[in-house]
Amino acid sequence: MNSLFDLSIFPAVVAAVVSYLCVPALINLAEKAGIVDDPKLNKHPKVIHTYPVPRGGGACVVVGVLVSSLFFLPLDRHLFGITLGALVVTLLGLFDDKYNINPYIRVLIQILAASIPIISGIGITFATNPLGGIIDLSEPRFLSDLLAIFWIVFMMNMLNMGAKGVDGQLPGVVAIASLAIVTISLRFSADIAQWPVAILASAVMGAYLGFLPWNFYPQKVMPGFSGSTLAGYFLAVLSILSTAKVGTLIVSLGVPLVDTGYAIARRILSGKSPVWGDREHLHHKLLELGFSKRQVALLYWVATFMLYILAININAQSKLYVVFATAVVIGGILFWLTYRPKKKS
């Protein structure tokens, strides 16, 4: 395999096919095991679907990623660590999809899962200073490792809370964010160390694209906690591996990250738990405005793609400005959608 085409296309195709073909079996197993989200039984305010839907889509995603990556990459200690961590995240997600585990217990297990690739040798050794220069994070090593673990756990929870609101939203957004990592890695393809990153990111992109037809409206299966946290796990690890392009990922995922940030702040200021869901996310407000679920998902995809284009073409300082601008725009939209005059029925 010696061309950019191979690096960016073939792993994605294999992962997409495996993920897509896995879903019917998953639906059957989920229904038998009772891993189904029934809105009549689940009275949580964030629930917006109207019929029982199997959960646990992350299982098919992880199978697609692992088959593709193991086919195209050697199983070294880094890939073994990433794989083992992904399996822990998936198992946690499947148990949560069935039993609704306490959020704080989930975080503890997420920390364990995030620690596995770090123990294998993956870590943040430097970061680009938005104000200029490079920040050395290599010493002391344990602090950089803690920062990497925090980043992985942070991304798992942010994507779980803000990127899976409506049918098809999550896999489309994650595929575009993965494309950003592929693009950045291939830009440095002269560095052979970036080839495995491009392959793994391509596999993640393909796995979520393969899952997308089953999750797009009307969804036949949900990504569940396993699918959303797995997305955050893979993207966080990949952003570390791709020469610490954390800023590129933050910009690309600007809409769900900013929306989730506002949601956490709003809940804390209201005296509520930051992990308790509600109907105040951006996608809820858009649905109230009259958008269909398909339109909301497409809007998220378009916004994410536009931010992806910006992210791969601007420097670190400009990325800081884009994140700030995204926060202002999303905040303004949320404020207007919340306090706009309502039509009398």
C-alpha cells in the first residue's frame, strides 16, 4: 500500500462494509437482550423518538474499525492499546444502553479505558500555542499523560451529550471530523509515522458512514452510549496521534462542543446536575422551530463540513478566533430560539 488513495479510501471502504453488514445481526441481538429504547418506558425529557429502537450501535462501529485497522495495520503496542481501550468503551456502552449505569461510575470506567492507550505509549508531548510558538508537554511525563487522559474522557462525554440528538446526526458529524484527521495526516504523508494515523482515521470514518444508513431518519438502530463515547474516544486518540492536532478537531466539532458547553453551564447555573439531559439543546430548539429530524441532521453535517474546511486551512491563532466566533453564533442562536416571541395558537 503506497499511495494516498490507498491510505484514505480502502480502509474506509472495508470498515464501512463491515459496519453496515453487522447491523442486522446487532438489531436482532439487541431486541433479544432487551437493549431497546422504548419511549413509553423511558420517560427522560431528552427522548424525542416515538417508537422502540434498538441501541448499542457502537458494537458494529468498533467491529468495522478493528477489522479494517487489523487488515491494513500491524498489531503493534499502540494499536493494541487503542483496540483494548475501544473494547472497554464499547462494553461499558452496551451495559449502559441496557442498565443505565450511574454517570459517575461511567466516568471512572472511561478513565480506565482512556488510560490504556496512554500506558501503551501514546501521549501529548507538545501543543501549538495559539499566541505563537510551541508548548512543551513532554516533562514531567505524568502531567502530560493526565492531560491526555482528561482530553479523551472529555471528548467521550462531550460527543455523547451533544452530537447524537437526532437520527443520523452523530455518524455524519463523526465521519466529517474523522476526515479532518485523515486530511491533516496525509498533509504530512512524507512523515511515514503519519500513515498509520491516516489509516485508522479512515477506518473510523468508514465505520460511521457504514452505520449511517441504519441510523438516518427513520432510524432502525441507535448509536447509543457505546456509539457516541466510542466516537469521542477514537477522535481524541487520533487528534493526539496526528501531531497533536487537537485544535483542528475542536474547530471541526465546534457546533456540538459549544452547544454542550452551554448546556453544562445552563444546568449548573440552574442548580441541576451537568449530566442530566434536557430538551434545551440546539437540536431540540430547531425541532421546536419546525425543522424535521432529517433537516436538523443535515444542518449539523453542513455546519461541521464548513468548520472542517476552515480547520484544515487556518493556523492555530485563527482556530482560536473561529472557536470564539462559533461560541458567539451558537449562543446567539440559542438565545433567540429560547426567548423569541411564540406564535399564539
